[in-house]
Amino acid sequence: MSKIILEFDGVEEQDDARTALDGYKWKLAMWNLDQELRSKSKYASDKDDPNVVEAYYKLREELRDILNTYNLSLD
């Protein structure tokens, strides 16, 4: 089994340490956003504004494009 060790020195690197430790929270937040956009577009009814529903599709696609740009995946 391999290990990864991250070292941060002092208060000046405190933000970097918090960012490294919170990475999984960011992934969960983005996954939740993706699922919310999926749900809103998939379960839209006929009475929903088609422009809004299309915006959900486009936002979800944009989110995935941004993640792909950074070589990130929600899977």
C-alpha cells in the first residue's frame, strides 16, 4: 500500500492545508449540484418554462466541461 504525505508549514500555508483537506467536500458539493441540475431537467413538467429547462441542461454540461478541463470527474 502506498502513502501520500502532505506537509504544510506554518500559518501562511494554513489556507493551502484546508484546501487540500476539503477536496472531498468540493467533490461532493459539485456532485450534488450536478444531481440537482439533472433532477430539475429530467423531471421538468410541460408547465415549466422550456428556456429554464434548457438552462438546466446547459449548466450541467458546462459544469462537466469545467471539471473535464481540470481533469476531474464526478464518477
